[in-house]
Amino acid sequence: MPGTPIVCVCDYWQRRHYYNCSPPSPDAHTTKANCAFYKKRQLRRLRLKVNAINGNYYLREFVQQRVLAFRLQRHHGVQLIWLDFEPPERDTIDHKWAQILAHTIREHIEVQNLMSWLSTLGGGFSALGEQFERCAKTAGKISLQQLKIGLRLGDPCLQARCKLYYSISLIQRGHLRAAKHLICDQQQFARVHREKDQRLVRMCQGIWMRLTYEYKLRRQRVEQPQLGLESQSIPSQILV
């Protein structure tokens, strides 16, 4: 019995790819036969000229199923199966899949374009939101629309950035506690995906600094009336 069958695939560019059809359960007899085969270095070859479409089915039959390869070996002594691929007479195109793929690509391009426009528009309203609360609310609505797009695209990093944009709107409107929880959640996500999106980590750090600054201003506004009352009470005591 010769060694295990070998399948050689010769593609359009004359490159050769070898596959070993190992038996399901090799025994001692097969091992001895392999050693004797490699000492003799003699091959009986079966050459098949097929197109790449049919050749793919042949290859899967020989390598994965292995029944046909061992039957050729057992009954005809074939040790090397040579599949010589030729271009098919007509190229087959999966038109239905091509239409689905083209629609998906167009949709992705349009969504990315819409995302860019919303980012520009949201940045403008966010800048005006420093002075006008109405603009801050509009910037928050734009961030929520961006979040819907991020959910449609299935990009978790993009979704996290949209939530951070919305936290800026919350800070501008004075909802510091809600912004704090939102930023903390995204910061935990950014730490896990630090290698994937380093920019997200920096965004969390920057917005957190903005939040701490707003908390500092709020404390100062709370403390200033108390200082004013104390300064008014001191002269009255002196006059008395």
C-alpha cells in the first residue's frame, strides 16, 4: 500500500498548493507503507483539468471527505491527485448577493456622510450652548440622533463618543449629576477598549475636567452669598 494521497492544486498563475489526505485513523500498517513509499519516491499521478468552480468541489471531496481519494489509491494506485485549474468559459456572478452588498455599501456611505454633517452641526450648537440654553438643548438632540446612527452601524466606540457629546449638553444645561454618571460609564468602557480607540480615553479625560470645573464654579456661586451676608453683618456689629 503506498503512502497517503496528496492533492496538488495548480491555480491560474501556476502556483502549486499541496494538501495531505491523512487517513481518519492511521495504523501501524499505514505508517510502514508510508516509510516504504518515501524510500521509493515513486508517484502515480492522476491529472484533472477543471475550472475553478468545479475544482473547488473536487478539492473539498478529496481533502474533507477523503473517501474518493482513498478509493482511487486502493483500486488504481493513485498517490498524487493533480488539479489543474482553468478559467471557466463563463464567469458566474451572484447578482442577488451583489445587489445586497451594493445596497449595504451605499447605505454605509450615506450614513457616514450624515454623521459628518451632524458632527459639524452639533459642534456649532454646542459652542453656542455656552451662552444659550436653547442651543445646548439642540446640541443634545443632535447627539441623540448621532447615537441612533451609531446603533444602526453597530459601532460601540462611536456610540460611546455620541454619549460623551450628549454629556456636554447636560453639563451646559446644569445637569451635572446625570453627566457625571454618563461620563463614568464611558470611561470604564474606554479603559477596556484603550488599545482600540485611544481618542475615546482622551475625550473622557477632557470632558471630566470640564465637569470638575463646572462643579467648582457651582461651589463658588453657593459660597459667595454666604460671604456677602457675613460682610454685611460685620459693619452693623461695629456700629452697635
